Amino acid sequence: MTVSRYRFVRRSEPLRLREHSMTPPELITRGNLPHWYVSGAAHFVTYRLAGTIPREVLEALTKHKDELLTRPLPQGMSPRERRRLVHKQLFAEYDAYLDANRAIDWLVRPSVAALIRRNLYHHNASKYQLLAYCIMPNHVHVLLQPIVPVDEAARFVGPDEASRFVYDDNEPCGELADSQSPLTVIMHSLKSYTAHEANKLLGRTGQFWQHESYDHWIRDDDELERVVAYINANPVKVGLIAQAHEWLFGSAHDRFLHDGDISGFMGNLKLS
């Protein structure tokens, strides 16, 4: 039994991805903004409703990012390592803002949240392996493993271009526009249909999802475990429920109904 700091994760074995290496080569594609894709890795993605973070808040986050990236580099830390740390720090601020400011909360409606859940499962085992998710009132956390062979992924940039970015110090940092890559094709699948159908349920028109997403690829099994715990803890942390498996629109609830496990990790389970 392993107990997290939120005291609801219980399992007999560590969380692991079963089929792919967790340290594959990194690929980057060209578009309006670059979007990282790591063939075979799991990705932690957060996408949010349109207009949930005001322009002035986004500008403040960008300014903070620039300040962090221009500070003297700590001894022994590479520029690339610092960008990854800043990326995580900015995400924490971004997610905290979404949790604390829920004026736009269309996902709190059960009919809309159920639509998002069905769509996540619709593409499971075809476009990705769904590992964990949580549908919050104004954003969605999802941990997924794209189902794209390495050679198929490489053709999006070509081996020569890809190799130039493997040790690039300018890895993207912060929320990025959805652009051309296998991962953003997945994001289009998650956003396009649900935007149209959710607007019908809400009796509204216009943009539903923000056109950017926050993406972080998982480096190892320890990080995988931390991310699963983070996703499941979100509704607990903000006081929406007492235990993660009580939140109806999350993998902790789905897994609990399946076999009583409250880890929230889906792995290779075939749930629907």
C-alpha cells in the first residue's frame, strides 16, 4: 500500500507504462508555435475553456517566465533543465488560477462533463492509451500515451531536423497553441467535436475551448506516479469532494467502479 500526501492512492505495485520506453528521442514540429511530441512517451495535457484566463493574467505569466529564464543559471544546471523547471512552475501558477477563478464553468454541468468523458473514451485504444483524466469545472487534465509508431512520428519533421532539436536549449515553455504534430491531431479530436456538441447543450455559439494547451511529456515512472496523483488530487485540493474517487468525472471514479482500486490509474484497462 502506497499513501500519497492526499491519502487516497492505494496500490500494490508502482505505476508503470507497459509497452514503450519512457526516454525516447524528442521531436518538434513547425507551426505558429512549436509543440513537442515524444514518440512513445506519455503526455500530461491540460486544456481549458475559452476566456478562462484574462489577457492581463497571461501577460503577467509571460513576463514572469521571461524573468525566470533571464536569471543567472544556477551552478550545475543546464539551460534546458531550467526551461523544464520554469515550465512546471508556470503550470502550477496557471492551474492555480483556473482552480480559483471559475466564472466560466461550463464543464460543471453533468451533461457537458459526460460529453467530454465519452469523447476521451471514444479515442482510447485507437489514437492513444488513456491513463488518467479529470474534468474540472473549467479545464481538463488528461494523461495519455499516443499510439503512433516511432517511424510514423519521425516523418513529421524528418530525422535530420529532429536530431537538431534533441539537445536544443529552447524547448517550449508554457502554454502553447495547438499546431501540427501527432499530439495536436489528438487535441483537435478532443476539442472540435466536443466544442460543437457542448455549445448545443448550453444553447450558445462561439468559441468553446481555448486554442492552446499545456503539454508536458513524462520522463520516467516516478514522474508518471506524481502526475497521476496530481490529476486525481485536483478536485480534492480545491474542496469539491473529500476523496478523489467521489469525483464523478475522473479516472479515480472510473477505476474505483471497475475494481475498487482508488489509484486513478487506468493503465491498459478497457473501461467505457
